[in-house]
Amino acid sequence: MLQDKLTKRQQTIFDFIRTKIQERGYGPTIREIAEEMGFRSPNGVICHLTALQKKGLITRTSNRSRSIVLTDEVNEELNGFPLIGRVAAGALMEAIEQSERIDVATMWPKKGTYVLEVDGDSMIDAQIASGDYVVVKRRSTASKGDIVVARTSEGDATLKYWFPEKNRVRLQPANKEMKPIYSRDAKVIGVVIGVIRNLNR
């Protein structure tokens, strides 16, 4: 893969560029990269961008503020949704971002959509098992009874049914052996719109 050629710093910058392009449809400016990566001047950014160009990952157009685009070869490698981590379907756990991708983009709208690998059995009665992948639409609101990825005040992400109640939210598992989680400040960070299961695992 093309990214095997990158240094750790180059990989970090490339991941930032790729994420911005995926989220909003165009790349970051040199100033945005410098601020994100903690560079004191744009010169350091330009050196890394030049290296990324030489390694065939990006192209740039002179005299344009948002000129950074991914090459066709990179776009082919990155086809699909970003697999950004794992989400708890049992005990709470932090969803940690990764760079792997799942190629199911033709099945669901791509914009604002990502994939999480399920870890746990709290949604087993909703036909979502540990090891499955859930396709999630990035949202900050949900309807009663939606299956959501919710974040608690402790910063933990969990996969549950969403049931707003008076002065709190009930995060309801789909497993009779597990109790619901009650929270006064849980936030929706995505709504599940699909499930992918690998029967060969």
C-alpha cells in the first residue's frame, strides 16, 4: 500500500488531509494543517506536503488556498467507509479512531457515514452480535427507539436503543440479561442505519 512508505509524522498529516476531504469534500489549507499539527510556521508543513507529493499520495496546485487533493491511486485504495474504531455493546469503552476501511459505500449514502466494529452482546436480540459491523450516520439527535452510538459524560461510547425520559435518557440494551444505562447528559453521536455480518469468522 502507498501509505506503507510514510514516516509517522507524514502519516499523521496525511490522515488529517484525508479526514478533512471525507468530511467536507475538500482539503485543508496549509494554515489549518499547521494549527492542527502544532507547526510554528508553514515551512514545515510545505516540506511534508512535498514529501507526500513525491510519494504519490497527494497533488497540489500553486496559488490556490485549498489545492490539496488525493491522487487517483489513493482514492482507489481508500474506497469505502472509514472504520474509525470499536464501540461497546456490553461494558462501556472508548471508541478509538483507526485508519482501516470497509468497502460498503455502494449500499448506503457515503456522506457523513462511517463504520464501527461491535464489541459485546448487549444488542444481540436486535440481531447485532459481537464482531458485526454497524453502519452509522453521523447525527447529534435521534428518535425514540433508534439504535444509536451514544457518548456518556465520562466520554465512553456505547451502542444502545435511545429512549429519552423525564430529566434523563435510558440507553436500553437488546439483551434480557443486561440492565439499561441511565444518564442525564448522554449525547447522540450517530444513528445506526445498517449492520454487516461476516458469517465466515
